[in-house]
Amino acid sequence: MPGGILLLCVVVFDLFGWLNLPPPAVNFLFYCGVFGGIVLAWRFHSSRVFFCLAVLFLAEEAIFVFAGNQHFLGPAGLVALRAVAVLVPADFVLISLMQERGFTLASTSPVAIFLFVEAVVVIVLGENAELFVPASQTRHVVALTSLPEYSLFVMGGAALLLIARFLFTRKPVDGALFWSLVAFVQFLRGAASGHIGTPYSATAAGILVISIIENSYLLAYHDELTALPSRRAFNHALLRLQDPYSIAVVDIDHFKKFNDTYGHDTGDQVLRLVASKLAQVTGGGKAHRCGGEEFTILFPNKTTDEVVDHLERLRLLIESSEFRARGGDRRRVPRGPDRRNEGPARRRRRKADAIRELSKKTSARPLSVTVSIGVAGSAGDESDPDIVVQSADKALYRAKENGRNRLETASPRRRPKSKAAGIA
């Protein structure tokens, strides 16, 4: 929501007349946002933001060149405005569907050529505006208060598609594309009335710049595979803990066996399954992934006795969860003899055998996974988070030695017993 908050602040300031900046100042802010954002996007390998900023720059330049600083729109400005009102939303949708592949020549060349062709088309339309605007309107194209209906339809459809994509991906860049488009629509409304220098063009660029920072923060503090907070977030959370608190260390039982038997794809599936259950922990706990198959759960203001029941319910929840492997790692499947030397009949038989083998894999019985948990709490001299984590680790090792799929506490006064279970 940072982009929406920024846009709301600009709208409020604009309504109260607190943004009466001269056009040169607004243009300066816009260029700072665009070129500063382009540098950041290149540095953080965010090609989608890079191209969206390029689209905003080309669109603003087209309107500025053909409309100038006039308080009315002539034929050339009107044609450029209509073209930009259609091309920018369409470009935003297309760019949102791109995959982040960095700035390789193969991935950036098609997009750069496409934008270059669009720029040429807008220039040609602007230079020949009299062919598209009737002569009777040449002297009366002033104070345009609304955009054509077809452009409003395109902008509305693009906004809906961007919202749908953000709800699907939950990525900051996708949300920023929507808010940036909304801000640019506000800029177009001002340009349609002859006010070229509006703060909304700079806002559209600023929203995209903020998305780079927000995305970098998420990558630094959240695990991309499980969506849980990462080790860095865990270390920062330790600095804010105040006595009393408890820390639980969770480790997936026989995780290496899953990887060796079913492949790394199934291992990733196991990690996501366990992470989704850990995120549901009760008692005010906050789960983190600290690396590999190891997770930690922080319980602020909770003693060990207060969190044991919550952790036991969590262990049982994971034990009762089942999933189906999506297929083994294809790298482990032998390819057999060179298929180029086989005849058509043999290739058909091999294809039929592969289909039958695939049906067997997809109909395999469901798998289950268990975890071992060690928990420790702060008490007296053991209020140092590092000491508490070490105590929780020792409790975890004890849980593994005692048969896995169980919970052990650092204090020997209460150790819940549970029947150990392997991989079903």
C-alpha cells in the first residue's frame, strides 16, 4: 500500500491547493524520479520497473512536445493525448506479465524495439494531427475536460487486470503498477485541461521507485520459497525481545530422505507445507525460516509452560497433514538409449510407457511429514537470546535422539511424550 498512500497524500495536498508548484519544478521532480528510478531498477535488476519508467518518460515527453506549456490543447496535443491514454495502460499490462530476467540482450531487446516503434507511431500521429482532427475543430480544441470513452475503457480494463494480478502474486511491483497507472491517469486529466505541469506525473514515477525499495526489503527479510520471515528478520526480532519470552526451534524429520527419494521439487513442496502450518501457530507465536529445513518460532511475553500446549497442537497439525508428490526429480530419471536411433513404433511404445508411468506416479499414496521441536524460555541469568536459542537447540537434539516427531523443553520438569512416527 505505500504507493496508494503516496497518491492519496498528493491528492489531498492538491485539493487544498498546497501543490501550486511552477511547471519547471514539477518537471524537475518528474525527471529526478524517472532517472533515479531507472538507475535503481538497473542496480536491483528490476527490468519491469525500468521499462515502466521508460514508458512514463516517453508518454510525458510526447504530451509536452506536442502540447507545450499552453493552457489549451491544439490538434497535435489532442492526438498525442489520445494515443498516450491508450498506449500507456496497454504497456503497463504487458510489462506486468513479463518475467524478471534481468537486463540480458535477449530479454530487453524486444521490449526496447516495441517501445521505439510506439514512440515513432506517436510522433507520426502528432506531426499529421490535421488528418485526424477535422478542420472545423482546429480553432476550438481548447479546455478539453474529459478523455474519449474508448480511452477510459482501456484504462479501466487495464486497472482491473493489474489489480487481479496483484491479488494473485502479492508482489510490491504489481501493486505499484496499478497505483502508478492511477496517478498517470490523473496526470492525463490535467493535461486534457491544458495543465501540463501537474504533480501526478512525478507521483507515478515515485510510486515505481518506492516499489523497488519495498521489494528489496521483502527479499532481505522474507524467505522467497516459504514466504515466512527470514533469518535476518529473526535476528532483528531477537534484539526487541524483553523478558519473559520463549523460542522454539523446529526441524523437519528425515528431510534429507525426502530430497534423496523424491527429488528437490518435492523437498520444496514439503518446506512450503510445513511453513504454511507454522504460520498458523497459536499463542502469539511468529514463525521464521532460518535456513534449510530449520525454522524458529518466537513467543514474546510467554513462558515455556504457556507455549508447550500451542506447540504440541502445531506438531499434531503437521503430523496429520498429507500431500501428494508432484513427481520425482526429472534429473534422476535415466534417459535410456539415444531416442534418435529408434524407429517410429518403438518411440510410440516408449511414449505409451511414459504415460503409464506418469499415471502411476500421480496415483501414488499420499505422503506425510513430521517435525521435532525444542523450546526454551528466558529465565533469570538465561535471558540472553543467544543462550535461549542454544538451549532450544539442545532440546531439539534431545527430541531427535528420543525418536523424533516429539516436543522437548529445555527444562526437564515437563516433557510431553508423543508416539514417534516416521514418514508415512
